[in-house]
Amino acid sequence: MNTSRTHFPAKSLLVLAISGALVACGGSSSSKKDEHDHQHDHDDHAGRLLFSVNNNDTLFVYDEAENEFDDIGRVTDKAATLVLADNGLSAAVLAGTSLNIVFSGLHDDEHDHDEEHGHDDEHDHDEEHDHDEEHGHDEEHDHDEEHDHDEEHDHDNEHDHAELLAITLDSVTKVIATRGHFSALSNGATQLLNSDDIENPMLAFETAITTPASQTYPGIVLDAEHRVFFADNNAYVYDGMDEEATLACANPTHHAEAGELTVINCGGTAKYVVLEAHGNHHHIYTGDVADLSATNLTNLTSNGHDIVAWTSSNAWIIAMDEHDDSHTHDMVSIQAANDSLTVEASALTLPALNDASICQAAFATEDKDTLGVLTSNGRLHLINVEDDKKNRTLELDNTNTDCNSWHLAAGAEAFLVANTVESKLYLIDAHDGPYHIHSRINDSRISELAHMVYMHVSHDDHDDHDHDDHSGHDH
């Protein structure tokens, strides 16, 4: 494996512009403490941009914290497709029909600490209070402890380098991310890989699931026992080896997940599967999302609570509501089998597109109310799905190109947009005010960019079993 690093000149426009841009904006700190806090914020949130290119089979990662580009290895073909894991810490790389996995080298310290130690806030507070009363407050001693903590914190944030793992799978035609797994379609069968356990040196793809035969889309994970498989123009819901439900679904192309709700793009038609848990029992509901069946859906995305579907000119939020509430005139709903579960879609308020097409859309991963909608006329529309009065449009470029020229990736409170025709990279964030263009960069490497994902800690909720919180993600 080739793990050599390519160090670009220190004043490379791309390096200087990207460094810290997805984490913070603004000028120099007013004090050492401000500078120190800013650096810790940078270390805690810095991500790594993984991208493939059209002119060779090398994968590249820009390490935001270290200000350098890494050549992390070669795959079997150029222009590899990239799929980000639910938690943002790894990505599946499909080059031709060969599947590889890239680990970002980043770690979710908050998740790891909670699992290792647990948290009793009240108990911790009481112990801290008793300690202060018994021993008093030694500022000098506290300063030394803070210094030691800072050194330990800095050491913790010296993350491993991103790497191309040894895990591979051949004869793959499509890969998706689904509730803590990568799911690959290989030789007409589904094979799963636990993306939450990506650092396990013994990790490997599970045995191929060959029933039903001749599958046409990777299997979707609903929970530990339930899966959705696609074959013969149908979607089949399985509980283990037992078929539980069937839904007509020709030509599945995309899907999105939000808690119990899964929405599938079946040849341009939005269809849903809902798996409800009631104690030891499960109820499965399937159907069409009304008034979207006649549209030609392009794709789907999710913020973990809502699912957004779009065509070239319109977008809708699709959500599950277990109460039969009254709906506004622009809401459409379908009634599930027991009349107590409703899946409804409401039209998003979009600015005038002026004959432009919607290219891509993605939610910021921490600012989950903000949806970035990228259009072919060089505009990024920031749509607040809770309050359309907060919507704003950023003009990226006056050149009206087609959607093949545009690429969009999302960070915690940031969006990264690439235009290959203009060889430009735009960094948009909201760290010191409303979303704005932080930087515009001209760089020849951008003209060869094929696919990109922004690997960073993303606190997905696929393992949250509180079914009142409809959490999930998009692919």
C-alpha cells in the first residue's frame, strides 16, 4: 500500500484556504487563552477531505489539523465513488467493481469516553463540590493541572493518519451506508460491514446474503433482525430468514433513513418502509408517499429527523407522524394500515431557480436544521427546514454549467462546494454569524476532482432506540 505523503508548498492557496475554514472564521485571538481555546476547538472539530480524481487511481486526503495532503494509496480504477459512513469516520471506496475502505484516523472521543466511563453528572458535581470544600481552591495548582490536561488533550488529538484498509470486496456494483453498516451488492447478493467497528483489526464483510436471489440494490438494515432486500421489481422485508412484507419497487436507486422510517427512490417514485417496535413485537408498514409517486425524484437526504427528496426543480420534506393531525394545503399524507401512522410530505420553500436545476442537497451534520441546496447556476441555497425566514442564498459563480460540474460535501456547520469547470473550491461556514463564503480558491487539482466526502465526527443516531426520535441519515 502506498502511504507516502505529498507536502505541497507552505503557501499553497488550497492549504491556506482550507486550513481551519471548516472550523472557525475571524481574525487573531485577543489573548493566549482565546488562542488556546480556538486551537482546542480546531482540534476537536477538524476533519479530513477524501477525494478521488478523474486522471488517475490515487486517493487523496487533506488533513485539516496538520495542514497537509496525504496520498493514501491507489485503488483499481480512477474516479472512484465515495460513500461516507453514518458516523463520518470512514468511507467506502468503489473503484470500478472493487470495494475498499478508508479509515479517517479520527476518533469520536465523546462517544468513546461515554462508553468507557459513563457519566453521572450529579455525582461528579457533588464529588467536585466536596473536594473544593475540603481542600480549598489552589489557583497555582489548578493551573498546573490545566497545563497537564492541555498536554494530555493535545496528545489525544494527535490522531492517526487516514489510511486505506486491507478490507476489500470484489464484483461490487453498488455500495450504501445504512444504520451503522456499509452494504455492498456483490454478484447479486448483499454483504454487510459494520462501519461502527471499523478499527477492529479482525473486521471483515459478513457472509453474503443470497436470498432473495438476483438482488438489484444493496440490502437496507432496519434493526438487528430486520432487513430490506430488492429483487424482481419488489422490496422484501425480512425478519431473519422469514419474509414479512413486500412492496413494489422497480429500479431502486437511492434511499434515506430517519429512525423507524426508510424512504426509497423506486425509479423516481418515493416509497416507504416503517418498522415499529412495541415491546417484543414489531409492526411493518409499507406504501407510496402520496403526490410524490408521479414525480421524477432525483435523490434523497436526511438530517436524522426529516428526509428530503428532490427533483431538478422542487424539494419536499418527508416525515412520519404517528398522530392524525390536520394538514396544511401544501401537505400530503398517506394513511398506513392501522390509521394511526402517517407519512407526509410538505413542499420546501425554495427561492426562484431561474431555469437552473437542483444538483445536490445535504444537511449540515450538527446544524441539522440547515439544508444546503446546490443549483447548476452557481448558487448554494441555505434552507432552514424549521424557519424559512432564515433562508439565504449565496452566489458562488456566475457561470451556468451543468450539474456534473458541481460537488457538495457537508461538515458540522459548514459546506464545501467544488466547481470542476472553473477549478474553484468554495468554503462556506457559519462560525461567526450567518452562513457566508469563507474562501474562494482557484486550484488546478480541483478540475480533476471526481468525488469527495468530508470525513469528520458526526453523531448519528442510528443506534438510538427511542422511537419517538426519528433519527437516521441519507445516502
